[in-house]
Amino acid sequence: MAKINKASRENIWKVRIDVNDPGCIWNINPSSFYYKIIKANNENAAVRGAANYCSRQMQAYPGVHFKYSTSDVSPYYCNIVKRSIIEDNTGITTIKI
């Protein structure tokens, strides 16, 4: 039986978060971005979740501005790689992918 990717069965979205941190409180870089993984039923719900996340982060880190992108929202898929470790009589371990 084939393994099913758990991320493909659930509604998981990734949203781009831009961070403006002039005082380097949150990060060592004054400006950066990353993708936040959010569970939501659709794209609009993912954007609302990102808005809530950004407001919570701005309360936790005063002086740091978190901004979510409404145009860079996409479904998140996790790649699953199957690996098996094989040991033979020589003690050499190989990985079969």
C-alpha cells in the first residue's frame, strides 16, 4: 500500500512574512522574510491567520514590524523521501534512497 503524504491530505498553506526590524531585536538582519505554515481551509483563511500571527508577533516584539503578503500565498506540500539503512558484514553503512 502506498504511503500518503500527510500534508497533501490536510489544508496547509504557506504565507510570506516580511520583517522590518531596524533595531535587530527579532533577528540579526534589519529586514528579512520567511514563510509561515498555516492550517486553513482556503487561501482567504490562510491570509486571516497570517494577519493574526503578525499582530501577535508585533505585540511580543515591540518596534518590529511584521507584514504578511496577500499575493504570495500557496498550498504547502511536504516532500517525503524513503530511506533505508543497510549494514553488511564489513561494518560499512550505506543508505538506499
